[in-house]
Amino acid sequence: MFKQIRIRLLIGIAVLLSIGLIIFLSLERYVSTPPQKIMVTTGYKGGANELFGQRYKEILARSDIELEIINSLGTGENIQRLKDPNSGFQVGFSQDGGGDEQLTNLVSLGQIGYQPYWIFYRSTQEWPDIDSLKGKRVAIGAKGTGRHNLAQSLHLGASTPPDLSKLVGNDATAALKDGRVDAILTSGTLESAHIQELMRDPSIRLMSLPRAEALARIYPQLVRLVLPAGVVDFEKKIPRKDVELIATTTSVLVRRDLNTQIIYLLAQALEEVHNPAGIFHRAGNFPTQFDTRYPMSETARDYYKNGPSFLNKYLPIFVTSYLARVLAALAAIMAISLPLFRFLNSIYGWFIKHYTDNLFQKLRLLHLELQQPIDAISHKSIADELDSINQSTHLLPMRHTDVYFSLISRIENERKLLEKNAALS
């Protein structure tokens, strides 16, 4: 009997340990403690994505989260970094057309704005269309970037030496100014330092694309934008006339396993930085609640729809994370407590039944033994056994009073029978 009891108890302990392990793993997976430092892969130094990263860094620092900014060659390298779980990168930027694969381990925090493609060239004559770039030395950026892929689709930069073709940012600007290249295809916001520098240089021209709408229809990842005359410098009339541009959209991607509290903070940062109106969009257009290329993060979508939760609105991130873990643990405990208590109650009932059945079985054997004459030695042995059964009976909990009195009554009956048997001997 005691072997069976031990087996039942071991099963109960194993169940409890398994439930505890499940709760622990669930908390670590879904309500894990947020990291204090994360890494973002942006783009080339001085580009728009690096500037955005710097602004995110300032916002996350308010919640004591450190954002480490690492430059890259563009979307292609960003995707490869995020794809590798051992790279240490959790956040990155992606331009439509810059990657060539769908990755199930990434989710989007939404599109954050337009990334115009700017074609600057050095010439005394106006180049009226993109066809003017054919046969020219054009810096189109590194392989794997959106502008490089677009340039190859339009057969641009084919005659450019490789070392000049891949120049970006300040290096491309310097090459254009000193005549090593005839034109550069670059990307970035209007506020980017190198874009402002080129816009204000009287020896450099910005190409307008009269067939921008056609390019947007041919390449779905592109949109047509118009840079209004005088928007850069109204007094100096820069630019002197409306300029038609093509642009792509930029998304912020995170690894799917990134802590939800960090995703929440990033969504807050994106809204603070990109929600105001810009040259090419109205207030509230960005960040978007959708992404045409990647699945949206439900945490980010919920924030954009409903704003900050009550806890996140009034409490620091690490406090809300702790409370979320506590609430999740309580919910898990409540969810399993009822069936668990039923299971434990069954074990308890089984144990009491076997315990009392054993006592009744002993009394029955003594009763059968007392049906015949016994000697003095057997008399003492039976008396001791009855005392032992009596002591065991008194160990029964109060909730089993009916069984207790039944056993006490049987014990008294057997004692009377023992005395009667002794008198006859």
C-alpha cells in the first residue's frame, strides 16, 4: 500500500513541477524582462536612417534603454544582420526594393515615411530626363541597396568603375564635386546634411523626372513625389521650379522574439518622430498600421490604434514589465488551479480511503481470530494491535468524523470480544 502511495505522491510532485516549469517558460517567452540595451542597424554614415536612429536613441534613453547605432551598407546588410540570431541586432531599417526575401523571424513596426531618390549631376546644361544618365559615370551605391537595384533595373552606372559606383553619402558628394563621377543616385530625407549641401551648391543640379509617374506604375515599390519650388530656401528660390522625384517607403523591422515592452517603446518613438507633417506627407500619415512587405507587430498596431496602456502611461517600463509578469503568473495559476485542486483532492481522497480500508481490514482479521479460543500470548498481541489501530484512527482529520466514530465503535466491539474470549479460555 505504501508503495502505491509513494507512486501517487511522486506523480503529484511531477505534475506540480511540470506546471511550474510551463509557467516559468511561458513568462520568459511572452512576458520576459526587457533588455537594457539593444542594437539597431541603420544605413550609411550621415544618412537619414542614422539620423532617425539618433532620435530614437534619445527617446529610449528616457526609459533607461540604451540604443546602440551601427551603420551598414543599406537594406541588404540590415536584413542579413537581423536574420542572424547571433548577430546581436534586434532592430533595423528596410527600404522597399532593397531586399529580395521574406523572413518569418521579422515583424514590422510600420512604414515611417518616404525615402526619396535624388539624382544630382554636375553640368552646365540641364539634363531633362533619366535617359541623360545613360553612358555616364554614376555612383549608385552598394549592392543590395534599393537605389542600386533600381539603377540596375534602369541600366544606369554600367560604365562606371566599381570603386566609384558604390560610393555613398559624403564620399559620393565629394566624388561629384571633384569630377570623378558625373552624377550620383542617393537617398535620404530633405533634412539630410549631404542633400542640403548639394541642393545649395550652384554648380550642382537636381534632376526632375517627368516620367516619375510611369516609373511608379512600372515598379510598385516606388511612389511619385513633388518637391515644391522654393521649399528648401524660399528667398533664394531653391529649387527654382517644382521637381518630380521617385521615392520608396522605409520600414522599421524588429526580430519577432524582441521583448514586447521594447517594441512598445519603439512604437512610441516612431510615433513621436514621424507623426508630425513633413514636406511630402500630412500629419498622422506615419507611422502606418500596415506594411506591404512584412507582417505587422500586433504590439505596435495596438499602440497606434489605442495609444499607451494605463500601466505604460503612468509607470516606468521595468515596473510595468514586473507587473505584467505578476499578472501573467496569477492568470496562469488561476487557469490551472481548479483542475489541479480537483486532482489533488482525488489523491487525498484515495489516500484516506486506502488508509481507513487498511484499518478496517486489520479489524476484520482480528475479528476472525477472536472467533476461536486464544492463549495469553495471542491475547496480548491482539490487545497491542487494537491499541495501534486506535492510535491510527485518532490521526484522521476532523472532516472524516463519520469514519472515525465507525472505527472507534468497531475497536470497542473487538475489545469486548477479546475480553469475552479471555474469560472463556
